[in-house]
Amino acid sequence: MNQDTKDKINRKYERELEDGERFWPDSIFKDVIVSLGLFTLLILLATFVGVHDSPKADPSDTSYIPRPEWYFLFLFKFLALYGQIPVLGKIEWIATVLIPGIAVGLLTFLPFIDKSPDRYYGKRILPIGLMVIMVTSMVTLTLVADIPTVLAEGPTLATILQPVAGLVVPGLGLTALVLMSFVFRQTSTRTMIATTVMTSGLMVALTAFILLAAPPAHAETVELPKTLADKIVAGQDLYSLHCTECHGDDGSVTVIEGVEGLDGTVISPISSRDVLYTVNDASMAEIIAYGRPELGMIPFGKAYNPEGLTRAEIDYIILFMRYTWDDRFEAPVIKPLYPPLADGEVPSYDVHIAPIVKRYCISCHRDGKENNNYWMTTYDEIIDMGDNAPIVEAGNLESILILVMQETPILDENGEEIIGVMPPNKPLKAEIVEIFKLWVLNGMPQTAEEAAALSSPPENTPTPAP
Ligand code: HEC
Ligand code: HEC
């Protein structure tokens, strides 16, 4: 800095001192106004936008894959791309410590490195150019952060272009700018601006291309139950899937039947006051998470069972148990399992059979259950699966399915039982068996429309005159 500029700056400083702005109250007042504005903005955002739902944190869940907050995604992606570089990619500290360290260090020491007195943009191309390329690269890396860096099925255009857009182009641009300023000192301002614009433009174009070629796979948006009623329904579904097998659909089973290795085990009915009044929610959660391994109940918590339930899911099951069985809890109104049938109405698989099967049968009849090879998770499986297929035929009330539901075991020629009654632990309600019979007699319609076509109109509708 030469004497002239120094004097100029000093004179300007003197002038401002004379005009003067007091710290108190002038500056403080400005600060207060700005803080108040930010505070109001925060309140408005919290009130009208809020944070989106995510499942309750579960410290025992070992399968959780952590992801950084959005403002760190660019670093996260940078690390992932860097890891792809042969040899160098293995030396992790270069990307995790050295490069971010240099970047932060540059920011800290910039005032000492760049001592140019000029404030005019045209004379400050190097710092501005470096900044533009870095910021563009942060933005583009953030945008592609959700796109997989490597795919098991081999490289695609999107995976090949990512390191180009994220490492090669910005790397070359930054190097070129530095070389132009310090090595070829004669480079014109224009060339440097062009280099900056081209580098950033290329990054943006490549990123747009990558995003078009491989739109980010949207992380499964889990619809979280919000109201108490929704949580109870979620708990009911989880219970039907995991617990009905041993404890029965209503928790009343006292002797386990139809479960590999546990047939005949005597258990306390978990819907009884004895259990509900003596086990509080915390111990209930413990029992479900840890199970009763010595007695045959497997652990259901994620901490002990990778395929198990999250803490939130266990809580829903407990809510379901309390509000359905515990007489100290008043349950909110919950939709019935299936809509009641009108006179002459034919039930369908979609509306009636599927929900019933889900509640009473799926727990034992699905993939992964060893003691039978009859699954009931789809329309086709129910009708035609397993060693004795077809299990049910249109119009035939002597079908295996209908017989076992009515407490009639299937015997072989010698009178030996081959299929027991279903569900093994507790007879179905007569009303439910009637629905199955109606469904079979009417040809087992799958959709509500098919069933409606088969239904006879209610008797009081006037039939058109002949
Ligand atoms: C494979 C069979 C099986 C499954 C599936 C099963 N349990 Fe159990 N459960 C048992 C056995 C066996 C016991 C111990 C018997 C006893 O304590 O009376 C038990 C005990 C319990 C108890 C403790 C009862 C008491 O007397 O304190 C609760 C509560 C319970 N189970 C809830 C559940 C819930 C909720 C599920 C579903 C997530 C479930 N169980 C799934 C077999 C099972
Ligand atoms: C506690 C477990 C359990 C539940 C719940 C259960 N089943 Fe079963 N089911 C079995 C087992 C085990 C078999 C194998 C045959 C046997 O042991 O009797 C079987 C066999 C069957 C079969 C004969 C399939 C074949 O080809 O062998 C039918 C049909 C059947 N179940 C229907 C149902 C229906 C309908 C429901 C629900 C209303 C139901 N089951 C609920 C355990 C269960």
C-alpha cells in the first residue's frame, strides 16, 4: 500500500469519525431491529412450515444409517467421490482433514494473503473466481448427494459423470485460475472471467445432465401415524402380523397351538387384567423388545433382532393393547375391520377377506414360517398354494379353507388328522365364517366392483316393470 492510498483511507476515516455514529444507542438499535426481524421470521417458519415428521429416535436401532444435515451434504458427497480415486482415495485424511482444512485456512488467512488495496471487482478476479467455483461446486455436490456414487450393477452415465462434475472440472478450474494469477502473470482479466464462467457453467450443465439421467431415488417416505386412532390401527396391524401367532388375535390364548416347537406351551393371556394391570408400559416395551427367549418368545426389538420392530412400532403395539383390552382406557372410535354387509351384498377379497386374513391368519401364513407352506398374503396364494392346493374352489363349501375355519379338521383315509382347525388356537366368530361362505358361494370375487356386479339389489328398490 503506498503512502497516497494510506492517506486517502486515513482522511476518510477521520471524516466518518467526525460525522459519528454512537455505538449506544445507534448501532445497538439497528441490531435490535434486525434480531427482532429474524426472530419473527423464525416464529413464522416454526408456526406455518415446521419440521417434517420422522420416526422417534431409537438408540437401540443398530441398522440405522446416519445421513448428515443438508448443509453438510456437499462434504459428504465430496468424500464419496474422493473415495473413488484410485490409490489416493484410500488415504481418507486427505479428504476429511487436509482439503477442508486448507479451504477453511484460506478463508481465515485471505485478508493476509490478498493485500490488494483495490475494492473494485475487476481487480479482484482471483478471489472472486475461486469463490464462485467453490460455491457452485458446493451447490452442485449438494444437488447430486442423493444419487448413488457406485452401483452394484456397474457404472452408468450418471455414476461416471459425477466425479467429472464434482472433482475434475472444479479442480481444473481452480488450478487454472491460480496458475494464471501467479505463474503467467500477464493473463488478461477477461480470460480469467471466462475461465470462471466456463468452469461453473460446465459444472451446472453436467449436474443437470446427471439429475436428468438418474433422478434421486426418493427415500421411502414413511407415512407416520399422527392421531391416536391411527397409532392404534398401526399397532393392531403390527400385532396381527407378529403376535397373533402365539397370543391369538385378542391376546386371550392360554395354550399355544400350531407354532413350531411351542405347541402346548401354557402362557398367560396377555389381554387379561393380570397382565395388563401388573405390567406397566415401560416393562411391556422391555418384554416385547427382549422377548422371553427362555420361554419361546423371540426378541422383537431392533437391538436384539435386526428384522425387528422400532421403538415407535413397539409403542404402537402397546397403545393397541391398552386401548383394546385394558378397561382403564377409553378407546377412540376406530373404523371396523370391514364394512358391514347389506342384505344381498356379496363380499369381495379386497374389502372383506384381505383385512380378515391379515388380522387372523397372516401371522402364521406368510413367507418365513416353517411349519406350513400355505401363505395367505395375496388372492392367488389363498386360493391355490401349498401341498393341498387348491385350498378353496368357487361354490364349494366343502373346500379345505371353509372346513378348517368351521372347526372341522381334515383327515386322511386312515382317519389321521392332516390339517387341524384354523386358527389353531381359537375359533373364528360365526359372522366371519359366514362372510367366507358367502364369498365362496358367489365365486370369490376379487375387487369391490366384481362383487357389486354379483350383488342382488336390496329388496325395497322397485324392479323395473317388464
Ligand atoms: C413365538 C410365540 C410368541 C410370539 C410370536 C409372541 N409371544 Fe409374547 N410370549 C410368548 C411366550 C411363550 C411368553 C411367556 C409366557 C408367559 O409369560 O406366560 C410370552 C409372554 C409375553 C408377555 C408377558 C406376559 C406376562 O405374563 O407377563 C407379553 C406382554 C407378550 N408376550 C407380548 C407379546 C407381543 C406384544 C408380541 C408381538 C410383538 C408377542 N408377545 C409375540 C410367546 C410369543
Ligand atoms: C398359530 C398359527 C396359525 C394361524 C393363526 C393360522 N394357521 Fe392355518 N395353519 C397353521 C399350520 C401350522 C398349518 C399346517 C397344518 C396343520 O398343522 O394343521 C396350517 C394350515 C392351514 C391350512 C391348510 C393348508 C395346507 O394346504 O396345508 C389352511 C387352509 C389354513 N391353515 C387356514 C388358516 C386360516 C383361514 C387362518 C385364519 C383364519 C389360519 N389358517 C390361521 C397355523 C396357523
